[in-house]
Amino acid sequence: MNGVMGNGSPRNRLLLSSHAGTPLVRGEPKKVLKCKTLEKFNSCPKIFVTREQIVRLGIFGGSFDPVHYGHLILAETCREHLALDRVLFIPASTSPLKLSGPRASAAHRVEMLRLAIGGSSHLVVDTCELDRGGVSYTLDTVQSILDRDRPSSLHLLIGADSVSALSAWREPAKLLTLVQLGVVQRAGESRLDFEATRELLLPADRERFSPQLVPMPAIGISSTELRNRVEAGSSIRYRTPRGVEAYIAANALYH
């Protein structure tokens, strides 16, 4: 996702999360509950669609090619630090900054994310950008999520290195009025200066601009490194969850 979700009516879609160890993805068939206790109210059988009220929602976009522990630690650290109800992992269709596209297919990247977050009720895979196709722009995704989920606050989770690139994103001034920035600052990184980012906004919006810094330890893992190690026949153990490692090997990815 950059300046980066499935099927069915947006009004009726659930926020699907992992449950009982089985991660779910938006776009899958909805979980339904047959109502027995209210049958006296109406003799017709009833089907109720469960839907959670999401108040504080975080979105974390990227290629996730493949997902690794750095991604997971970032999401969980932001969830705790910003008191988020959910964090959506949004795999990009095609990033505007990486037009060559990811190495693994969309289906493989989604499945690796499912395996990585299995067991978490707070982390969710959302395929809106893959479903939309084409180049994935953050502004389009943010607008669709606001319309669909109506959270009280939407937090865009980005790394400190992305702050200086915001001016190259699609309509950054509009984007910054729709989200709150959650900026991950890793140990050892220079203190961030948001003045240039603030200048992207119209004068009337600058006073409300209040990015939140999320301190995080430096984790020297990248998707590029994992792909290179797989291609070289080296181990990726302890760099990504075991299920993801096994999936990469079983499907001969990145060779």
C-alpha cells in the first residue's frame, strides 16, 4: 500500500479475524449463527450475521513478499502503543513505487499472511487492494475503509523512512486529513521533523495534524533478504514464522 480490500456488499461485509487458530480473510463467506432462542418471536428460522464495532482501526500496507517477524512486531507494537482494536494487513496489488510487482502471487502472499497471524484476534488480513486490482493507492484504500467500516479513528501505520516520501503519494493533503499517522521510529533513527509534512496540508488543516510516534527496536529483517536467502539455499528459520517458512518450501517460492 502506498500513496495501498473483497467481494459482496460493503455494508454487509464482516471484519474477519483469526478465530480459534484459523485466520480468516475479508471476502470469504460470512460466519452466521442460527437463532434458536428467538424462534418463538417468529416461527421462521433466522440467520444473524455477526459484526463487530471497530472503534480504532490501524492499516498496514505492503507487498508482504514474504511476511516476516519485522512486519508482525511492527503491527503488534503499534496496536499496543496506539490502543488499536484491530490492525489490517493490506497486501498491495501493485505498489506505485514498485511497479515491477511482487515475486509471489497474490494468493501465495495472502496465504502466508494467514499463516503468520494465525491465532490473533487483533490482526486481520484484508484483500481490498487485491480485489480492486491495478496500482494500489493509499488514498483509495483509506476512503473505501472509512465508508465500509466507519471507524471512529483510522490510523495509517508507516515507517519513519516513508514520512519524507509522503509528498510523492497521491493527494497527500487530502490523505492526511482522513487518517492519523502512526509513525514507527526504530532505535537508532534520527529524530523526525514533521514540518515538511505539515506544509503539505492546507493552512486550516495544519493545527489538527498530530502524528504519533511509535518507538520500536531495530529489527534487521527484510523481505528482500528472505527472498535472497531462499534463492541461495540458505536458512530463513527464526526470520519468519515456521508456517510461512514451510509454505515457501512446499510451494518452491523465490527460487
